[in-house]
Amino acid sequence: MKIKDLPKIERPREKLEKYGPERLSDSELLAILLRTGGKGINVVELSSKILRKFSGAGLAKATVKELKNTFGLGSAKACEIAACYELGRRHLQNKQSVLLLSPKDVWNELKDIRDHKKEHFVIFFLDSRNQEIKREIISVGTLNANLVHPREVFEPAIKHSAAQIIVAHNHPSGDPEPSEDDMEITKRLVESGKILGMEIIDHIVVTKNNYVSLKEKGVISERS
């Protein structure tokens, strides 16, 4: 499907104008930079292929030479991508790391998703001092065990050299009490983390005005 055939609100540029950049996926943000797709593929699909090829932080580190001719990218688009990431690096190089020590710290950091109408599942990748290395939204939609797979959590954690992880999501209903699915997903991630030697230190459910920690509720046990 061509981008022009999508409903206006589902087109990346129109979506950004209405909801802001934080509501867009990585592929939608990249699609705005690229503007056009390739032969037989729309720009969002092309962006997804590029992001899969340069996984993790790979795209941010890719050179113009590496980007050129990747899935048909020309010199102009390769330069635009490289320039975008360099500008971001320069503006963020003096940004201090966020220290996450409590569920309220996480709640404060999630102002952008607390009152969204869809559930956003967020991962905070932390170093050994509880400082944020990176934050990623890995899924948008109704939360269930099939949607949030351990692979989607731990693959980027390994790439970012995270020592520990905090997971969080919002409840559009306004009720922060965890569901059975929330608890099942948490237990599944904790067990997977034990195998990989990477600790899930908490799962926070947030709403506009409140939050619940699954660790405080006993779903995640204290460190052994």
C-alpha cells in the first residue's frame, strides 16, 4: 500500500503534526526523513528494512558510504540520515543520565505516555548504578504475552550493554492495578532474565495520576 492510500491520520507526517514525534515508531520517524520509498515498496516499509539491517544503534553509527545504495538509498538520503544523527549527538552530548531509583522516578520519566489511549510498553536499559542508558518503546497496543516477547526486551539490552532493566507500561483506563497478563508477562521476563544473567528490577504500571510497582506487590522478588 502506498502512503497516499493510507488514511491521513496514519501517514507519518500528519501523525507527527497531530500527536507529536513521541507517538511515532522508529520506522515512521525515519520515513519522514526519507520522504519517498523505492520500487514496489512504500517509505515506511523501506524504513523498517533499513532499521532491521542497521539494528540497535547501528544506524546512528553508519557512514554515508555504508548507507549509500542500501535498498536503493542515494547520496542525498544517506547524507540526510548521517546529518540527523550527528545533530542529535551534538545536542545530547552534555545530557546527564537519568537516575532511576524508585517507581516514582519512572512515573516522572513517562509523562509522554501516561495518558495515551493505547498501551505503550517501555524498556529502560540501565547501567549498574541505575542510570539510564537508553529508553525504548517496544510495542503499542493491548498488552499480552504474545505481543511482548523476551527477545524484544533482551536483544537490545545486550546491544546496549545494559546491566539491568526496568519495564513499564501505561493503562489508558486510568486504573494502575496490574492485570493477569501484566503479571504473567513480568514473571516470564524475570525468568528469561535469570537465564541471561540480566535482572528485571521492576515493572511499573502508570496512569496520568498514579502508578503501581509489581515489585512492591511481590510479583518480582528482592534480589537474592
